[in-house]
Amino acid sequence: MAPASKTTERPTLKTIARLSGLAIPTVSRALNDAPDIGDATKARVRQIARDIGYRPDRAGLRLRTGKTNVIALILSTEHDMMNHTARLITAIAGATRGTPYHMIVTPYFPDQDPMDPVRYVTETRSADGIILNQTQPEDPRIRHLMEIGFPFAAHGRTNWASKHPYYDFHNGTFARLCVQRLVERGRRSLVLVAPPTEQFYAIEMIEAAQDEAAAQGVPLKVLQGASSDEALARVEAAMSAHLDRNPAVDGVICGSTNAAMAVVGSVEAMGRSIGGDVDLIAKEAMPFLTQFRKEILVLHEDVTKAGDFLCRAVMQAIDHPDEPPLQHLEHPKV
């Protein structure tokens, strides 16, 4: 028998069956991770499929099974591509390896209704499940998906979180830890560069930061004119205006890596120093900020773990819809 990698025919299930010595139905079930097929058989079939460059006919698969084996990751083009979102995409893509599923990224733009890509995927059935983020307390996208019974997982909670799959970073704990650390370092006038205030995690972050600041007896204001998700120039301009009005500010909390970089620009443009005149603390998904300015204080958000979990959560929602939804809440540590 010729080596699998040498075949010149268009790879099909029949090709894999011939090279493996298995029946076509067995090959199909192995590629679709059927529970009654042994792990060794699955591994052998998948290796042959990789060697010959087999790709399933999505149209044929959908006709036979009603499935596409596609997971749609729906993302805003405004989000932090350099750090948070790039890491999330990589993690979800990695989690599909060795499974029947693959990921497609479906973007939407600032002037577009966030419901548009959700409706497109659900109405065309171009994917079996959806992963989305930037959730609102009563997110219309999640309401719609729950109402029609379409599988999904959310990076973030909602007011209905007990009923759906999610992975979330506890931004309330993050905010409290940030305030506590700044106060421990002697900072007495704080400002929070918060996420967009309509989002669940922004509300949680703002409320916790304000409560902790009050408990610590220090004033804290939320930056007006820009959110942590906006362009660096906009955040920098808003922060410069805030510092002009509030020269006593000596502690800043940032909800994103990009916002932290913009704050550095604002502070240093006024002739003040990070770590000296002003302490800056932010969260990040991968080590970067301390390379940019070693004086920045950071808390880590494990977006790699989030992506892996979300992928498993949406696959369970697709394949085992009657099982309880997978849910996880990550608590940050200093």
C-alpha cells in the first residue's frame, strides 16, 4: 500500500477508509468524535486525514446531518486586538484542534447593529454555535439565542448568567484589588478608566471601585469622555483634560492595556512620572505593560484559559444540549 501522504486523488471519506482498512461509516464516526469509537482508532483516522489533506464537504455534511462543524466567534472591530482579543482568537482556535469543529471569525463594525452578525449566523445556519463577548446585563443577542435555542457561550455574564454558558473575569474583585493596592502605596486621589458603561463588566468594575474607594476613605472618579476600549488618542485626550482639572490625581486604574498606554502618554506629557508622581495599575492578557514601562502595576487576566473554556462550553451546548451549561468565574489575584 502506498503511504497515505503520497496519494494524488481528491481526499474523501472513501480514501481514508481505503488507507485505514476501516468502513466508511466508521471513518465518518471517528472524525466526528463518536463515543463508541476507540481513541486509538480516532487518532489513526485523524492522522491519515491530516496526511492526505482531507477536508469535509461542508455542504454535504450539512445535508446529511444538519450540522456544519463550524463555531462562529463574533467580535467587534473596536476591541483590543493587540492584547485581549488576539489572545482569545488564538486560544479558541487551539481548542478546536483534534475535534470535528473549526472556528470562523465574524466581525461587526462600530456603526453596525451587534444583532446583525448573530441574525446572519442563526438564520443562514452557517455555524452550529456562537461565541460572543462584550455582554450587556440584558443583552439582546443572548436573549435572542436563548429564545430560539441556538447554542452559544459568552465571554462575560448577563442578568441571566445562571441559565447560559459563560466564562468571566471577576472585574469587581479586580477593581477592589486595584484600589487597595493604590491606597497601600499612599495614593489619595484616584481615577478609573472604565470599559463602556453599558457592558456588564463595566458596571461591576465601576460599582466595586467606588465602594472600595469609599471604604478606604479616598475619592475616586470615573474618567469622562472616553472608555478603556476606545482609541489611544481619545483616551489620552480625555485623561489629559481630567488631569488638568484634577491635578491632585496620583492613582489611575485602567480596564485595558491600550488605555494604560494612553494614560502613560497623558501623564508624561505633563512632565509627571509613572511610579513616582502617579501610580498606574491595569489588567493585561499577556506580559507587555511592564516591558513598556516597568513601573506599571499589573493584574493578569487568563484569556488563554477563557478561550479554551468557551470553546469546550459551546461544543457541549451543541453536542449535549440537555446537560447543565459550563460556567466559570475567574477571580484575579495580586
